[in-house]
Amino acid sequence: MTQHRLLSTLFRFPFLLMTLSDPDKIDLVITDITMPHMTGDTLAREVLKIRTEIPIILCTGYSARMSEEKAMELGIRKYIEKPIEMENLARSIREVLDKQ
């Protein structure tokens, strides 16, 4: 069984980009569409420029600018609408990690 560690950042984007450059450090990115300084879809674009294979889960409440279809077109692997149940989040994480 593979073990994963959680790295939580409150939008320390330069740190995240630096960490992403080491493929052994991050296996998955979970982000919200609404964040300070940068939207989740913009973050996803930037992350995928560095690591094209990394799975990204995008969480959102209602968003006129983002849909599941748009998220998939960006390369986001899973789109989850709020409210998010822990069981759904856990299932989604397992799903995207298993597809790697």
C-alpha cells in the first residue's frame, strides 16, 4: 500500500511550484475554484505546465465560469461540487490516484 502525506498550503504558490518540481513530493493537488490571489483553474493551468501528469481535483460551489466539462478540458481529473461529503472526497481521491 502506498502511503501519502498531506501538504496543506494557504496559497503559498511559489512554494507549491518549487515542491511540484520534485515528483516524489506531491501526488495530487486538491484546490477550490475560489481562492485569494488566484483562481483554482488558473492554479491548475500553472501546475500542469510543470507536471502534466499530476492529478488535480477541483472543488467548487456554484460557478458561472467553471463547469465539469471546462475542468476536464483544462486537464483537471475530477470536478466536485459543494457541499462535499467526506466519503465522496475520499472516493474521488482514490479514483484519481488509481488512474495514475
